[in-house]
Amino acid sequence: MVRDERTARFSKISEAKPISFRLIPHAFKNVFRPVFPRSAVSISADYVASIRVSTRPPHPVENCAYTPLPAGVVVPSHAKPNISDPEGLHRALKQAIQHTGLFHKEVNLLIPDVSARVFLVSLESLPGKRNELVELLRFKVKKSLPFSIDEAVLSFQVQTLAPSRFEVILTVINQAILREYENAMEAVGLEPGFVTVEHFGIAHLLDLQARDWQSRSTLLFRLAPRFFTTSIYHQGFLRFYRSMEKDYSSLQPPPANPEMLFDEIYPSLVYYQDKFQKRIEMIYVSGLPAGSEGFWAAIQKLAECPVTEIRADRAMGAVPGKLNANEMNQMLAPLIGVELGIA
């Protein structure tokens, strides 16, 4: 196990408030409650984005910005180097943070979903010591990784489903890939205080937009130009997670035929119904541009359950700066979910 500060801070963002404990893996639940940075940066395949939130309650968003990235600067993957052009990323980061006016050195950092692996590990009992649980988790997943477990940085959260039934949300990233993103931040004078994947920022946004979502079997689907991520929650517990690399640049704008996207959602619906003998009751989606209402209506008909879009502008109530609602919902949604979710 990598025994340095990166292990401690990777995916710790959920320590902020109890409602989020079921949404985002973290390293030290209930040990302490840190003061989270009131600004955040996300690095994606096609852009970098930044956000600054007021330090005063109720922590409104003060400014935000995004800068497009040329193709090939960042190529997200959990198995190989992600940043092909450090100088190109450096220029985009400087531009985004200057437009946002990030005054504090420490920020939250969101990275692409496919840069890390998320596992659900079922256990009938828990070891008495944390280090014993870590070693058990490492043993459970080491054959599923495309790199040595000795190169992995781990973060986990224990879900207690029943008195003798536990499921651990385990997030794993290659320390060399994590270091790539840390180096990029440090090169522009910022320190990534907490690191997580973008999908968990969207999960926070779901919690803000739909307070009753935990009472339903819920599928959360996020589409990005280079990948898609699906998670399923039952009674608020994460029961399924899948992130796949795939080029969806053709979906900008949405295609006339939504069946091609439903084909990606359908296996998750079937898996959940077969394993838990339950149907998905609600689908929440994120990532398509404005004007996609007809597209999601078609998905709703195919899935035979309600489909609702997760929108960052609804959670905020207003769009600061020069961004429009479409840009905010596509580029800024994960950041807004994280910052408003930990307020």
C-alpha cells in the first residue's frame, strides 16, 4: 500500500456530511471532519473547469469557468498515462483558474471517471483493524487490475446492508496516474487537497435535486464525450457501478436515434433486475446538451420508467459569470455537485 498523503486524501470528499457517506468513497469515515476547500478544478478529456464558492454560508457560487482542451492533451484511462501534453494542459488550467479567480492554494480536484476503478466488494464480516481490511480488499481486487496492486492507491467506504452483510465501495487508482494530475495542479500553483472522480460529483448533485431519490431503485447515467458511467442505488446504497471508455462525440448534438445510447443502459437494467429481483424505478441522466428533451423521452419509453435530467442550474438557481445553462450542465455539473454538496 502507498503510505503517503495521497492515500489519505484520494476520494475523501464525502467526509463533508453524513448524507453523502453513501454516495462517495472516502478514506477515514468518522475519524475527523476536515475543512474542505471552497474551490475546485476538474480535468476532463475535452476541457478543464474551475469553480469558486463563497466561504460564507450558504456558500453561493461566486464564479466559474471552463477552457476547451485540444484533442489528445488528456486521454483518460485507468491503465495507461493520461496526460499526453503537459504544456497544453498547463495553459488551459492557467486560463480557467485566472477567469475564476482562485485565491486559495488548496482546491478539490475531480478527474475523469475512467481514470480510476470502482469496485463493490461483498463481505460477511469485517476485520477488526483498518489495515487488515485494506489488505483484504487489496487481495480481493488485485487480479482485476491491469497494474500491480503495489502501484495502487486505495480509498474505501463500508456499506452496512444488514447485521452480517457488508459491501465495500472501493476506489482504486494507479499512483502514477494520480501523480500526473497532481503534478498538473502543482505546476499552476495549486494543491489538490481532495481528489475524486467526476461521477461522484454528479451523485452529490442528484442528492441536491431529488431529495426523495433514496426511497427508490435509482439508476444514474452520466455521458461524457469519451466515456459513460452508470451507477445504481437501492435505498441510498450503491449497488452497481460501471464506467466504460467509448467515443460519444457523435452525440453532440444528440442523434435522431436514441436506441444506440439505450443499448448502453439496458445491460445495467437487466443486471439489476436479475440480481435483485427489482426493477429500476427512476433514471437520472447527465451530460447531454440543451434541447435533448425528446431524446430522453425516447429513452423513457424504451426503459419503461421515468427519466429525469440532472441540471446544475436548477441546484444553483442562477448562472454566474458568462456561462450559459448548457455549458454549466455539461462542464460544471460535477464541480457544482461537489461544492454545493459539501456546503
